[in-house]
Amino acid sequence: MNNPIFILTNMVINFALIVLFVRFMMQLAEVDSSSPYMKATKRMTGVVDVFSRIFPNFGAGRISVAAVVLMLLLYWINTAANAFILQESIDALTLFFAGTLKAIIQFMAMLRYIILGSVVASWAIMLFNVSHPAVLLVMQLSEPIIAPFRRIMPNLGMLDLSPILALFSLLLAEKFIAIIGANILMKL
């Protein structure tokens, strides 16, 4: 779509979604609050702190329900705005399911990107003996996703196949949800 309003709207909403996702992952990975990356992310996502009064964190404060709710709201707003800009009619039920489905699929895709980033970061550390704080942050963000798969994978010494299993599992779940969601949306 070459409509500048469509492009601008999607850019702004996608930027906000990425920042909220990073905030969610930093809180999940328990990134040190004195880290400059965490401080900058918290400043950009101050609205999460306001919403956390309504939607409190759980999992010992690691899981930010407020960030998830805000991401979901932004996906619904994005779906409604795109329908309005493209002059398409959309009912509330379709808006709810289409926005929620898009949110789930995009969330899983972002989890896959974090895992891929951590694999590349681990290679950079191993091959070039580089340990920049941003590289270490990417590896720390991926740890809550990969850790459950490390528990079920056999120990192969230096070879860690848990990121591959995590990627495969996320991709499989994403495709499964997309197929079921498409079938539900067709019936609406």
C-alpha cells in the first residue's frame, strides 16, 4: 500500500509495539534496572507503569500483564486504523479476532527473532571474542525462552541444540495458530 497515512500509522504503531515488547522481555529476563538499556526502555514505556496499577505483574514481578494488554490494544487499534484508511468495513467481532490473532503471531515471530539474535550473538562472542553490553543483553533476553528447552534437551557438551528446538517449536505453534485463526476468521 502506497498511502502515506497508512505507512505512517503503521510505522508509529509498530515502533510502539517493538518498544513495549522489549520492555516485556527485559522484565521477563530480569534485566538489571541500573542498565542503561533498561532505563531508556522504562522511560519510553512509562505508560506500562500506569497500567500496571490496573493490571498487576505476576510471576514474582517478571511478567508484565500491563505491557501485554497495551500491545493487544495497539494491535486492535492498528487493525481498526488500517480498515478505516483502506475504507473497509470491519465489525467488532472480526476486529477482536483479527487483532488478537495478529498480536499472537507477531509476538511469536518476535520471540523467534530474539532467539536468532542470541545465536548470532553467541557466535560473535565465540569467534571474535567480543562482549559488548548490547550483545549480552540479546543473549539475556533470549534466556527465558530457551531455558525450558535446555531442560528437555540432552547435554551434548559445547553443542547447544535448544535454540533450534525453541525455534522449531515456536514456528510450529505459530503456523498452527495461524491456520486455526484463519479458519475462525473465515467463519465470521
